[in-house]
Amino acid sequence: MHALASKNCRPLPKGNPALAAADVTAMLREFEGWNLDNGAITKTFSFPDYQQTLAFVNAVAWIATRQDHHPDLLVQFDRCRVSYVTHSVGGISENDFISAARIEGLFA
């Protein structure tokens, strides 16, 4: 499990800086399957059926609620695309990677 999974998201009001592009690129190397797409970190998770896809969506929703950091989700029959960006900082923050690590922890 990634070390960031043990951290918690923190409030980032407007005015806090986003991570530098080089930092985002470096951190993405630690997250298999996650990519930078249109200013967000994203990953598509695949499942054998709709019921398992929805179970994943509910687990992600639970994590998001507990961390008060919510992704955009694109839900389809056998997959879910998760996208994180911290709107208050206008880019990617550590909170996005903490959330990604916690989601990856679902499969550990």
C-alpha cells in the first residue's frame, strides 16, 4: 500500500498553490495506471459486472465523504473512470494523490 494512504486530506482554501508539473509527473510514476488527463489525475477501473462496478463506486464515495475530497466519476456497466483535481487550488494537490492511494488500497 502506498504511504500516502495513511495520510488524510486537509482543507486547501483558495490561494494555496497547486503542485508543480514536475512534482505531479514524479508522483504519477508511483501510481500504476493513473495518468494526467485534462488537468486531472485519472484512472479507469474495470470490473466483471455492473454490481461490482457499483460496489466500487460506493466504496469510492465512502472514502470521498470521509476525506471531504470528491472525485468526478464516470460510471459504465463494467468500469468506472475516477478523476481528481483540487478546484480550490486550480490544479493537482497532495489531496488528489492521498485519495488515489486510498482507492488503490481497496485492492491491496
